[in-house]
Amino acid sequence: MISVAIMGHGVVGSGVADIIYSHKQKLFSAVGEELYIKYILDLREFPDSPFAERFTKNFDDILGDVEVRIVVETMGGIHPAYDYVKACLKAGKSVVTSNKELVAAHGAELLAIAKETNANFLFEASVGGGIPIIRPINQCLVANNVSEIAGILNGTTNFILTKMIKENMDLDVALKLAQDLGYAERNPAADIEGHDACRKICILASLTFGKHIYPEACYTEGITGITLEDVEYASVWGGVIKLIGSVKKVDKDKIDIIVAPMFIPNESQLSSIDDVFNGIMVRGDAVGDVVFYGRGAGKLPTASAVVADVIDCVKHLKARKYLSWIDSDNSSVIPHEDSVTAVYVRASASDRQAAYDKAESVFGEIHRLEKENAPKKELAFVTEPMTVKEFTEKLKEFESDEIKAESLIRIGDL
């Protein structure tokens, strides 16, 4: 019998308990031993839970019990999760977490502690929820030199953008619907401002390129500025708008990492991923493009990934599973102004034709976008690829008292 403790009995934590209980026989067949939930740490009372007698409010009950070999952390946030996870690892207990914020902020340190104590620190559910991505990159694609990872990493924003694209729904209305359906929190900032996707792409970048990439090094832009006009112009261009987290190698020792809304061509495998579903593309030199697709959040999808990590820990109780990256100072990330991209520009101008002429003079070759019933003073175009610094300088030259840029969105080469 393997004793397990679960810290946090919220949506994911309760799902983990449910799966361990309801899939008892299947899990026994997978590892040859019974998984027993010995403790559930939570400050709340759950008198009607089938695990009611196993609840504790005292973390030391878990830390001091030598029978507890594996600890599941589903509390979320940094504190007290960081202190608890660190203490468990130092005590030689393996830890499984779904906490993307924790892994993005302290992954290198916690992996190093796990190595010192011959324990495991696993976090499959921290990026893709129910979508397997950590294990495939670390194991299945190990024979590849991965040059790029890009994906739709946040189901809430993807749901909102899908409603805007398919139902002509304003962003505020789509956000309210997402909140009513339980897809978005009352305070949706982490989702719609891109912070959730930022943490996830930083974890993937750290794993893939071997150095811890901290969220502050990732240029992050959310969807709050996206309008229905932009959605229509994306369609004219031949694609859709998606919030994309992307990291790619730009030379031997440097990477470009970003989270931002992008125009994605209809031919891309990511363009048809809608609603709360996520999709992650991995580009390898041997395998080409591989896309992982599924529900990126939710009680049981996320809990299933957590339990899979628990099973992996059981199989590696006496032999550490190799999963690590080294700490870094973010020096491998190129400055955002050196990032290269084509850009969609929507602008207003007192003289539309004169503005187009100026755009061609300033930006060089542009691709004009024309949509039906566009306001007489509105123009839209796509530039050729250039550095962000070069584009910013040209934009300043383009704008004037008569010309104002209303919207700027990157073009995703996906």
C-alpha cells in the first residue's frame, strides 16, 4: 500500500481524490499496489465527504508521517504551497502538482531539491491540464531537436475569442458568458491579460531548452484590446485571432518567447481549435510538427494528469525520474524589441488614401485588407516581417495628427 496526501480539496484536489477512489482497481493494475489517501489538507470542513475522517488542518501531520511517500499539491498560488512543497521534497517525499504559478516561479529550485533527496517533482497538469505535454516532450520527443513550441494555452480566452469569431459577440459579453458558465473567474485578469498562458509557456521553454525561464522575461499581452473589427479583418486576411504562447530558438543560445494575440492562418492546425479546448504545437527536426489537443482545464481532465504523475512517482520510488533544468538569469531570452514579426495595423485617418500611401512609404510593401461596410476613415493592412524595434520606429513616423493606429496584432507563422 502506498500512502498519499493531498494538499487542497478544491476543484482539482477533489477530482484527484475521486479518481483514486473510483479507479482503485485500474490503478492497482498499473502499479501492483493500492493507493491509499491518508490525509487531505484543507482549512474547510467536509463532513459529507467519503474521506471526512482523513481531513487535517495541520501540514505537520503530512510532513511528519514517514508512511506518506507521495504528496499532491493542488492548493494553487505561491504561498503556502511553495513552503509546503519545498519541505516535503527536503523530507524525501515525492511531490506532484498542478500549480503552474509555483512551477514557473520556483521550478528550478524545487527540481534541484528533488534531485538532492532522490525524490520526484512532477507537474504534468501544470501546463496542459488533461493534455499530456510534459511527458511527451521529456520522453517521446527526446530524439528531436525542438526548435519551437506554440499553442493555445488558455481555455478561457479561447472560449471568448471563439464567441467573438463565430457569434459576433463583443468581448465584454463573451467574458460575462464565460464567467456565468464557470470558465472564467470573477477576477479574470490572469486569463484575459495573458498571465496564465505566460506561466505555461515559461514551463515548456524551461523544459525544452534546459534553463529556467522566469515569467518576467516573457513579453505578455492579453486579449483586452481585441475588437470585432479586428476579428473581421482577420477573416479577410484568411485566418482567425488566437491568444498564442510561443517560444522558439533563434540561434544556438538564444530564444524568443512571447504571449500575445496573433492572426493565425486558416491552414494552421491551431486555427480550428475552439471554445475551451487547448492545442500545443511542438516543432521537432525529426518528427516535424506535432499538435497535442484537448481540454486544458476542468476538474477531471486536470485530475487525470495529476493521478498519472502519482502513478509515475509510485513506479520511481526507488529510482528518480529524470526531469530537470538549471536555474538562469533569463539572459538566454532575446530583448523583445529584437523579436521579428509581421504586424496587422488598423488605423483611422482623415484621408484614407493618403494614409495608405504613407503606409507604403514608411513600411515598404504592405498587404491591404478591405472589408465590407468599413468606415470611410478606416484602413487596415499587414506589414512585412521586421523587428519590433524597427516597427515601433516606423509606426511613430506613420502616425500623425491625421492618422491614428487603433489596433496592432502580430502575425503568427504557424
